[in-house]
Amino acid sequence: MSALLRSLRDGRGFDGALALLALAYLFVFSAFPLIYNIALSFQEVDMFSLGDLIRPFVGLANYRTLMAAPEFWSVMGNTALFVGLCIVFQLGIGFGLALFFQQDFIGASYLRGLFLAAWIIPALVAGAIWKWIFAGDFGVLNYMLMSLGIVDERIFWLSTPAISLYSVVIANIWLGIPFNMILLSVGLAGIPKDMYEAAALDGAGAWGRFWHMTLPMMRSTLGAVVSLGIIFTLQQFDLFASLTQGGPANSSNVAQYWSWQLSFQNYDIATGSAVSVLMLGFVIVVAFLYVRSTREEHQA
Amino acid sequence: MKRYVLLVIALCFLAIYLFPLYWMYLTAFKPSSETFTYPPRFWPSDPQFNFAKVFVEKKMDTYLWNSLLVATGTTALAAFFGTGCAYALARVRSVWMDVVLFLILMMQVLPPSLMATPIFVLFNQVGLITTPRFAVILAQTAKVLPLYIVLCRTSFMQIPKELEEAARVDGASRVTAFFRIIVPLARNGILVTSVLIFLQSFGEYVYSRSLISQENLQTATVGLMNFMGPNTTDWNGIMTYAVIYVTPIVLVFMLLQRKIVSGLTAGALK
């Protein structure tokens, strides 16, 4: 016993104890709810059995209800579209800005950092601002588009079913650009400068250098940024809550918002947890691939 | 010459990008009659200062106090549970520590809106829901703890091992060396990470909305949502609320910008 105590206080046990402290917390408040969630999705849960320890087991019934729900496939489609569009544009615009700020001029790194001001504000506040910008009658976006002659009449960004999802996409791209840009800047800074000089001497043009040197050298960074992008995009909840609440008629609903709606607005906790299990499974697979790829990178 | 042209272009990009923030401040200062003029004005002709009025009418003192409480509690818990783990992960290289790091990284990615369902049912069963702000702190800590550990770990890795070994030769125990030598040396990294965690938790929404039912215990984000309502037109008021809420966050960020950016980038890609 005293040997154990001594090891804890003064030996290898000290590191282990410190690591276990945090791990224990995460187990109780993250891993256990995760497992509990899977159990919930196989049970019948309503407001009356909420406090019970043992609830009736219903097998796959919750999943069957879920698949049979008329909005299921459209919500899943929206989720895929939301993630895909956000990633493509965040990455494209972020990469462009990162390349631009890579050039040598006064205040480049300071100005680049200022972009993060948008990232640091609560997403819900960003949603409020965008809701006002998107407003149909007096919104500034419609005014700008109309005075530039891009559109002829007002667009009702948030209340038109065919457009509402794209409005949330626009707001989320805006939120995601700075993070993408900063991570890609770090990757760009890691490419040795003399390589470019050598290529320029050999007569490679700007486009050739980008295509044959920058892109291949950035492969691992791009992989990391895309995986992180998927993870963060699937965490987006506040923008949906403040902009469209999934509406009108689920036209802008995505899985992570739908799951919450089912549980906390329809009190259909069993189905909500079934959606949650499906999405968490997906996120964990993406995270697994991401973490494994960065680990390998590290050892190499 | 080329460098000045680039600077001007950079400023243009920044101006376009930060326009929504400008629009928020502008709307907050406009009189309500001017908010609904068409075409909209891009400069306030008659700036208003409705901050005190909105602050009192929307009970922002209660909301902001609750947000402050949640953010402070979360940061304290994350620092308590995370600092030691970050140190251990930076110092020891073994298969076990790799497993620990892997598990922590996996816990980082769980979307809070999906975790809200099981956490609500679980907290309901063990009675934590009767102390809702504490429940939010516990849930939010689980969300941010991995990030705290990953970011702090990089600053622990920069401390030379020899410093600790020297202290050990002089007779300090591991515990003493940790608190007297290591933590003071890493305090900059710990502070910046804590500020980042604090700012994130200050804007927390999902758990506050899901776990807190009494209005006087709710956070500033939920207050803003209530204010927005389904058919609101009081955009001056909403933007004034937003300005009051966001300005301290933006100020802290501007002061620590360089350190936050370098801390973030070091942690995220390693």
C-alpha cells in the first residue's frame, strides 16, 4: 500500500493518476452517455418512463419508426448537402485567403488573425446577425443584390423552402472560413521557401508551382482540414436554431437539429436518440480516420 | 509599391468579411425609424444609445450573470481535470499514453446537440436537473475538456525535461516539481487556453437550452433566442443586445489575438 502511495506521489504512478483523472471525467460525462444513448434507442421512452431505471425493450422498433418517417430521407439528404457545400466553399475560400496572406506585406499575419473575430463570437449571435441581413423586406443582402443588378426582386431567404437550407449554408461558410484559413496557413508556412525559388529558376510558372508543389505538399494538411471540417459542420446547431429552426416544413432541417427537435420539442426521446446514435456513429468513424492519419504522419 | 497594393487588397477582404459585424454595430446605433428605411443607410445620421434601456428591459443582468457562472465553472473544472493530464501526455511516451490521447481526441468530436438527449435523460435520473446551471457546467466541461488538454499539452511539450530533472536532483518530489516548476513555466499556455475555453463556454447554447427550464437561470444565448421570437421586428433591440453581449468577447480576443491564434494552430494539427 505504501509503495503504491509513494509511486503515486513520486514515481510513474503520478503521471498515470493525472491522466486517469481526466479520463475518468470524460468516461462519466461523455463515454457513458454515449453508451447509454445506444441503450435508449432500443427502449420505449416517454415522459412517464423517463425517470425509470428499467424500460421496456423494443428492439429495432425506434429505428423502424425513424426510417418510416416521411422526412427521414430528406433530412439525411439535407445533412449531406449541408456538409458537402460547407466544406467545398470553406476550403476553397479559406485556401485562397491563406495563399493571399502568405505573401509578404505589412501586417499580413495581424490582419489574417483578425478574421478569427468572427469565429470567436457565439454562433447564436452570428445567427441573429445573419437573420437580420437575410431579412426579406429590409435586409441589406437583398438591397445589395438588387442594386448590383444580380437579382430583380426580393428573395425571401429564410422562408422559401427551396432556398432556406442554402441560407444556413452561407452563414455557416462565413463562420468556418477563418478556421480553415488559419490551419491552411500553418500548412503553407511549413513548405520550404527555397523549393519555390529552385522551381522558379527552372522556369515553372505560378500555376505550375501551385499544382505540382503546393498541392502535393499540402495533402496531409488538406486531409486534416477536411476531416475537421466535417466534424465541426456536424456540430453546427446554433445557426439552425436562430435562422430557420429547420423550417419551413423541414426544408432546412439536418440530422443534428432534427434529433434535438424530436427529443426536446416533440418529447419523442426514443426516436431522437435513434437519430443521435446514427449520427454519432458516423462522426466517430470520421474522427477515427482523422486521428489515425495524423498519428501516422507524426511517426513518419 | 507592390506591398502597399497587397495591403489595400487585404484590407478590402477584411472589410467585406467583417461586414456582418459592422452591420450589427450600425443597427444597434440606428434609431428604429432609420432601420426600416429603404434603401438602407450605411452610416448612422442620428446615433442612438439604447444600451441601458435594452439591458434593463431584457433582464440582461440575470442572463449575463448566468452565462458568466457557466463559463467560469466550466473553465475551472476543465483546468482542474485537464492540466495534469496534458502534462502527463506531454511527458510520458508509451503505448498507454497513446491510447489515452486517442480516446481524448475521440471525445472531442461528439456534437453537443446529439449528446443532449442521453445527458438530459441521465441527469434527470440522478437528479442533477434540479441544479440546472451546474448540470450545464458538467456537460459543457465534458465538451471542452479534450480541447483544453490538447492545447495545453503543446505548451507542456515546450518545457525542457532537464528543468524538472534538476529540481528532482535537488530533492523535490514529483508533486512539488509539478506545482513549483512545471505549471509556472507553462502558465502562459494554460492562461490562453483557459481564456479560449471561457469565451467558448460564455456563448454556449445547446445544453443551456436543453437542461435549464427556469427563465431566471437561463444564459445570455437563450435570452437572445427568446428575444428574437418567431415574428420579431425589433432588430434595433436585438442588435443592441448582441452588441452588449459580444463586445467584451471581441475586446478580449483583440488583446490576446496573437497568442490565441498561435495556440490554436499548434494544437489543432498535432
